Amino acid sequence: MYGLRRCVRRALPIGLAALLLSSVAVGQEDAAAATPEGLVRALYERVSSEPGAIPDWERVRSAFLPQAIVVLRTSRDSTTVFTLDGFVQDFVNFVERANVKATGFRERVLQTQAMVFGDIAHVLVLYDAHITGSSRPPQQGVDSFQLIRREGRWWIVSIANEIPTAERPIPSQLRP
């Protein structure tokens, strides 16, 4: 009995610390999803990683409805439609192909424009993406997010992506 009591006394502080840390993580997740723009900005942080690390794909998934779709520009004249699983797998493939775990990767929000109407929202984002240490300059892109509020928080329903070109300049509402 004494051994059990001693184990409980030692385990209790560890358990409480773990509970507090997990509630902080849940609190951060809840805070990010409190506004459409907050959730969108958090997604860019979640797909970014320092050298030696990879994104936490479950945290990335937690921003989306399970049925979400993502449409990405995949070449000059085509786009690809992904399910949430397909989007994550495409990102995993990129991380492996570009050796991003070794170098790091950053997507950074440069400008946003949000519109909220009741439980729906649209967030337009100008961002840049860069493989850390690469000699190539950051690539700019424009993402269009559709979100819905459910269960007291915001969820990403869809993302459509476009890459600015000389013929397709950055939309005026996103120019700094």
C-alpha cells in the first residue's frame, strides 16, 4: 500500500502538468479558431517548419472540416482538386521531395481581406512561400478561403489557390 501511495504522489504532479500543458494546447487551438482570419493565419504557421522539423499534420487537419476541398494551381495552365487527405499527402510529398525537413519551409501571410456574414466567411490572402536557405526568392500566391462557424469555432471549408503573373497581377484589394 505504501508503494502505491508513493507512486500516486509522484505521478499526480506529472499528470497535472500534462493536463495543464494539453489544456494550453487546446486553448491555443480554440483561440486560433475564434475568428476566420485567426484560423487562416494559424494554418500558414502550421504548414511552416524550422530546419530539422516537419509540420504536425494533425494540427493542420484540425483547421478543416473533414469534407473540405483544396484546389491548387499545379502548373501554368492547370489546377488540381484535393480532398483534405489528398492536400495533406501532397504537402507531405513536397516536404520529402524538396528535403524541407533539412532546410525548413515558411509560408507567410503578407496581406488579408476578410468578409464575415453570420456563420460564413471569406478570407482572401496574399502570401509568400520560401524554402529556407534556398537561393530562389519567395513565391507569392493568392489563396481564397471559405469558412463556416460550427460548434462555437471556425472551420475551413475550402481553399482555392492562384499564382500571380504579369498577365494575372495581385488583386488590388491585396496590394500593400
